[in-house]
Amino acid sequence: MVATTRSPGVRANTRGLRRGLLASTTLWLMLACSAAIATDDALVEARAAIDRDDYPAAVSVLEQHLDTYPADEDARYLLARTLAWSRRWDEAMAEYDRLLGQSPDNADYLLGKSQVLVWSERPAEAVPLLERARENAPDYEALWQLESQALLAAGGAENRRRFDELAAAARQRFPASSWPLWQQLDRSAPGFEPTSDYELGYSFDSLDNGFDNWQSVYVEASHTLAPRKAYYVVIEATDRFSEREAEFMAGTYLPLDEDWTLLLQGSVAPGADVLPQWSAWAELQRSLAGGWGLRGGFRHAEYSDSRYELLNLGAERYWGNWQAAYTLYIGWPEGADTSVSHLARLDRYYGERNHIGIMAGVGEESESVGQDRLLTSNTRTLGLGGRHWMNPDWALSWDLMWHRQGSVYNRGGIRVGLRRRL
């Protein structure tokens, strides 16, 4: 048996190799820890900025971090979402494409990119991405929800058929969940419960130029049978131009098909002088893809010794939590020239059922001032109002308004209402 020994040089080389490996490993661990700490710090700082709605600051933090650590997927994913929340669609798409280049079947990345497409009015492009994501993550509810939105927003009979199929499958897969987009347009829709609302309110208007102030008290009741299917009644007692009168009003919303809705409304005020003794109004509303809607209606009002016809044509647009609307009014007061006016409104929705909005109107309007007179003059109107639900059952409705009726008077008013849902 031959004995073998290592020379001092070999032993020294071995010790040097071990020391080198230990140093390299230590350095690698230090760098990894440093990167992890840097990632945590960047994400914490960016999320704090997002919490205070400072999206530009969050984007700046994440971009600086990614300049140093470009492979940090968590930071890039947060950057993509922040850019989307900032409505910087092209930049958000670029970041999601980078993420999907590394992980093409990641359901979160596919959902994020699809959200950008839907929010930027390209819903048809989102549908195949969401279908692919659902194949890989069939129990991810948000994918089913967004695909429902995308199919409806894309419009067309085929997409509606696919939406119905998706909704039916979703109800079976997620029996404990209920989403408005998956409710059918009748009262038998699973998850939909008819609701009744009652409101008691008071309004006060101050007029200048020696006119008496206005006051009114009203009671409103409405019942919603299904989406776009409801009826309502209002009883109001008013005191205007020293005339105390009472009006009864009733109306209904009726869905004609998937896109068309009919509004019918009538009122009676027996013996009234300022209010119309009776009126009838019909309006057709049409929903379009991309959050757009159109409407047109005609109203006839009979006063004690005159009549008034009014045509209204309007368009509206929903995007995100916002709604903008414009209405053109063309009036034909008996014995006077045609009047034309314009009204614009912008509303912001927050929470589940809350909203606040501003409105502005300009043009010519005809108004009854009693004693069988309809007064037509140049008008200006500004308003602010909304509804806030204090809890699921009680809400506060309110309006502030200023109106200029030519050189006749200026009117400033307030309305408050307490609403109860049953």
C-alpha cells in the first residue's frame, strides 16, 4: 500500500480556494440582502405615496429603483398598476408587456394588462387575454368579472351571447358571490333584490327684486323591480309667487331590450296657476359601447291659460368613477318665440352609491310667474349637489343652486332630503 501526502503548496492552494469561495458566497449574500432591503424600502415608500393619492411620487420612486434593479418584478408590477391608476395607458401597457415577457401565463399580469385595455376603451382586445388567464387560474374571480365587463363594453350580439354564457358559468362556480354585471335584466335575476326608497325633503329659494321667497316640501317613493325597471311617485307642496299649490307626479322606467329604456312621466296640479295643471313627458334612452349613452324626449305642459312644449336631446359618458352629460332643450311656449338652452353636468361617484356633481346651464327658458303668464328670458344656472349614504339604509340628498332669470330676478336656493331604503 502506497502512502500519499499533500505538499505544503497544495495545502496552501486548497486553503486559498476555500477562503475565496467563502468570500464570494459572503459577498453574494450581502448583495442579495442589500437588494432585498432596497426593494422593501422602495415598495414601502411607493405604497405610502399611493395611499395619499400621490401617484407621480410613487412612479418616481419605483422608476429610480428599477434603474438599479431592473429585474425586480414586484416593483415593476406595482409600477405598472400605478401608471394604470394614473391613466398613463401606454406606459402601463409597456410595463405589463415586460412582465409578461418573463411570465407569459401570470394571471395577475394578464389581469392588469386587460384592465388597462378596458379602461382605455379597447375592451375587445382584453377578452382573449382574460380567456387565457382563466384557463390557467379558473378560480380567480376578478378575471371573470373583468371579462364580463369587457364583453358588454365591446358590444354586439355575439359578445352579449358570450356574456350570458360566462355569467351562467360564473354563478355555478361562485355561488356565494353576486356582481351587478352578472344580473339579468329581470326580477328573477339571481342576486338581485328589489328595493324601495322613500325621501322627505324641503327646499328654500331666496329671490331679489321684491319677489317673495319660494318654499316647498315633498315626499318621494320609488321601487326598483330590476335593473332599468322602476317606478316612482312624488307629492310636492309649493309656495311660489304668493301662490300655494300642490302637485302629484308619477313615472316609470321600462327596459325595451338590452340597450333601449323608455321613461314615462306625468303630473297633475288641479287648479294651479304657477305650476302646470297637468304635464306628460316621454323619453327614450339608448346605451352604447364605451360608456356612452344617448337620450331624447318630449314634454307637454298645460297651464291655466297657456301651454308649453319642450324637446330635450342629450348625450352622456361614463368612465371610471365619472359621468359627464350634456342636454339641449328646445321650447315652444304658446304665443312666444322658440327658446333654446343648454345644460352640462359632471358627476363623481364614490363608495357604492354616493355621488357629487356640478352643473351649469345657459340659454333662454320659459317660466310660469303666475296670473297666466309664461316669462321667457335669458338665463344662467349654476348648481352643486349630490347624495351621501351614511349607512346602508339612510342617505342625505342635497342641492345648492343659483339661477338668473334675465333682468327679472336672481334666485339662490338650497334643497335637503332624508332618504330611507327598505
